[in-house]
Amino acid sequence: MGLLQKQFRPILSGFTSRLSDATRRENREPAGTGAPMGKARVYDRDIPSNCCLTFKTVTSDFKSIWHTHQDFEIVCIEDGGGVLHYGREKKPYGRGDLLALGPWVPHRFMEKSREHRSTSILFNHNFIIPGFFFAELVREIKDFLDTASSGLFFKAGLERVGGVIELLASKETGFDQAMHLLFLLKKLSGLPDAERILPEGTGYENRSYMKLQEILHYIHEHSRHRLLQGEVAREFFMSRSAFSRFFKEKTGEGFSRYLTVLRLEKACKLLEYTDRSITEIGQQAGFESISAFNRAFARFRSESPSAYRKRQTNL
């Protein structure tokens, strides 16, 4: 059995409290059969700009599918070992190691040990306030995050920053959490033995994957509004047919299906963590009508939104 616990808190009070007190439990999904560089599932954790997400994974059957997400991720391996597949590269990891992973780079952990225990921290560029990292005061941290976009590996890094990570994960207020996250990034930026995972100038710095990153970011930002494939194609100076081929090749899904599933994931979070009406949630997730919302829910989840909410309440 695997146990994954999430803690989701706003970094600075007064900005947003969306889903700030959510604590969830769920199992890791089974590993996919595709080889690295296959289709990558996009995880949309919908982390507000001034929040970070911390969770601990403790399991005797750790399996990670080939996936990607829009956030930075710091993973601290407390027990276990295996191989990280990151873009086109592979990096062995073991007990005490630390990895800093960048946004939108597909990856998965291939665990080889029977027991796995780790702590993960996810955050985006704006986890303080938008534009904060352009200040000269924090140039070291910005430079570190720019490099971390290609992935960084710290052998036995947990020995040097483990105390900061424990404090960060335990904090109840957003301000304290922000200060410890900044301190963690400052300490990591000063460690001299960081190993770059993706070689400079290769991998996901090529044009096609940069374009995919921009497209996915655009879809995630506008998914609650009316969004047509042709309009997105024009936004990126592509014909509708060329965009359709490109999107299916890179994600493994058609545009319409991808957008519907993304909206459903957002709707499920609202159903689980808020008391808003089902009609309001459908509209906020991007569905044009309550009937369209109900049809999509039945098709992809084989139940109604109200049945899903009731089932989650009873867990």
C-alpha cells in the first residue's frame, strides 16, 4: 500500500486561500508501459501563484508514471533507490539524495527498492509575488531556478538541507513557509557539487518542446474560458490541421479530450474542497452548460458530479 499526503498552504496571507487547507491521501498511479520519451501525462495540481505544495510519500510499492507538470519540484529521497528518467536522460538516485526538477520536463521515478520514503515540494516562479525573482536581491535564487529547469542532482544533499525541509513541511503559516522555502533555495544555490541532469543546449531546450510548453501553459491558463482548437492554433501561428497533428504527437491525446479531462480535474477539486453548487462549479471549470458538464462527467468518470461529491465526502 502507498500513502501520499499533501499539504497545500498559501505562502503569504492576504493574496489567496484557494484550497489552502486541503490535506489529501491518494495512491501513486501504476507505472506506464511506454518507454521514456513516449507520451507524458500532464498533472495539473492547480497551485495558486503564491502557494507551494508539500507531500510525503511512504510506500512499499512506489511506481511513478511518465508525467509532466508546470511547477518546479524538489524531491528528497529519505529511503529507497532507483533511476530517475528525466527527458532523454537517466539518473540513478539513492537514500539521502536530493533532486531539483524543472517545469514541463517529462519524468518518472523507477524505484528498485522494496521500501520508498520521500518528501516533495512543488512551487512555481511566483510563489512569493509575480516578478519577485527579477529583483537583484534574489539573483542567486533566480539563477539557481533557471539552471534547475534542466534538472539538478545533489548526492547526499539531504544531509545538508534536511533540517530546512523538515521545518518547511511543518509550518502552519504561509509566511513561515515562504521564508523557509527561500532559505532552502538559497542553500541549494550555494552547494558546489550540483550535477546537471540534462546537458546544456540539448533535450527540452529544442524548439518543438519549447512550443509544447507554451501551448500547454496557454491551455491551462485559459481552460475556464471558451477555447477552440482553431483559436489556439492561430495563437501559435499554426494551421488547425498542423496544430492537431503536433498536439496529438506530443501529448498522445486529441485537443478536445485533453481540454475536457483538464476541466474535469479542476471540477473534481472544487467538488471535493468547496461547497459551491454543481452548476457554479461546472461554469468555473469551463463547461458551457450544466448538461455538458454532466455528460462529460458521465463519459469520463462513469458517475454524476453529485455522486462524486457524495462519495468523496464519505471517504
